[in-house]
Amino acid sequence: MTVNENHLNPYFKLRLQEFVYCKTLIHRATYQLLLNPAETPTLSFEPWLFNQDVYWKQWETETLTFYWFNDISQQADALVVLQKKEEGVWLSPFRATFAGFDGREGVDFESFVKAVKLALAACNILSITIKACPRYVQPDFYPIFKQVFTHVKVDYTELNYHLPISGASIHQHLHSSKRWRLNKLVKSGFVFEEMTNPNLADIHQFIAKARARKDFPMTMTLEEFIQKIQQLRNRYTFFAVKKGGEITAVAVCVHLGKGVFYNFYSADHELYTAYSPMVLLFAGMYEYAYTNHYTVLDLGISTYLGVRNEGLIAFKKSIGAIETEKIVFSVEC
């Protein structure tokens, strides 16, 4: 859906038309800001999955798409997608693991953010909430936002964990105790495999039960889980660790783009926790990422709305994961 211009007062409606049609109003060297253009411009970079229209068009709400268009290359070097939550309040896409401002390496994000700031005022937008990428992806983005906007508030900070794909095996990253555990799992007959035709209801139930056991909330209903995966089925991969045909651990992974393979959900069976099948699960996912030429296996966050899950943090560190912050912040426009 596009922005409803009837929501703008006459002055702001005129300003919006200028943003869309006038190259000289917002111009930084060879750039212009495009707002909801009739034709989506060619991008000079691979956007995150959550900034692609195949993702955000599934939400039935008003959407603003901003493109930082290079007049010389005739390509957009940056973009941001905002979707309406309520009157005057907008989010970087709904249910996006991370998205926010996206662009090619080396783009001048500060100029782009300044241009978007002016456009937000023209559109009568009171505030936006950005779920930023982990700092291993965009280490300098939040400071840029603080420079451009006067009122920036951190809603909460998540702790994200990732493994750089630096070889064919996860062994080099593992703590010695986890290497021993991995070898024992293999010798005991545990097997890692990709699930080619998973039963989504069974997978959701398995994950929900494991999270309830650990007092960790399930963030999606069964209906939401099925809908999200069916709409983007080719971007999801499912894995399992089995013992004698019985599933002992599962993972749902997402191909996010830019070389990142993301652990969306993972869980183990309560009867097999003493064996630690999650070690084999992540070892298999790492090998899959290496074989398919990913550069990062993102294990996801180990917090919920900023509250630490100490057990999960300890486990991810024990398999060599690197901790970085993922900031969720709001801006008064």
C-alpha cells in the first residue's frame, strides 16, 4: 500500500509532491530522494530480506519506501521501508528480525538520513521505531541517527550472537568441552539432517514446548508461523538432529541476504537435553552455511526485550559465537 496523501494538510501535501517530483528540493551532490516511486528503482546492492517487497507487501498497512537515487548510475544506493503502526507512528517493517536503513557499502548514510528526516516531517509522521541491524553489520549507524535527530530514545538493546564462517568445520570455534560433546553425539548415533518436507504444525509445537519449558515466550502463533513461512518458503531451511528416527532438536533458518544465514528458531527435546543435541545441530548448520558460501551464521539474540537469558548466552559463547548489540530505538520526528 502507498501513503494516503489525504492524511496530509495542504502544505505538507505540497511538500510531499515536491519530494516525489522535484529533484532540487532534496539533493546531495548526485542524489535525490524518491518516496514511493511509481516504479521501483534498480538497486546497487542486495537488500536484507525484510526490506524486499516480497516481505513487506504481506502486511496490509500503509507503507513508505524511501530510495536514495544516484543520478549518475541511475540506481538506488540506499533505502528504508516504514510501515504504519498507528496514526503518526511508523516502524521499520513489521516483524522484521532486523531491517532499518539499508544500502551499499560506503554510501553516505548521514546524507540519506537527513533527507529522510525532512520527508518524514512533510508526511506528518510523529515518530518512527527502527530495529537496527546487529553492530557487526552496521557498527556506526546508531551514532549517525543521534547526530541527525534531536530526540532519539533507546527502547531496549538485544544481545546478538554470530559465527564468522572461516572454515569447513565448527571445531575451531568450539570450547574443548563442546568438541568432546560433539564427538560423543556422533559416536552415540545422533544424526544431523536437512528436513525437506517438514510438518509446520509439528515444528511449531516442538519449538513452543521447548520454549515454555525454559520460560521463554513463543513469539509467533501457529497461524502466523505457517503464514510467514508459506509466503517465503524458498527463503527458509529446516534442520533436525535425530536419534533412531526420533527428533531430538530442530532449527528453522532464514536466508537473509548479504551472506548471512540466520537461526530463526531452534529447540531441543526435553528427554535428550543431557546429550546436548543442540551442539550437533549448530555444527551441522555451520557446515551447511560453509557449503552454501555464506560468510556468517547468525545465531540470533539471547535476550527478550533486553532481558538476558543467561543459559542461552553461555551456550552460544561456548560454541564460539561473538556478541554484538542490536539496538531498537525510537525517534521523534
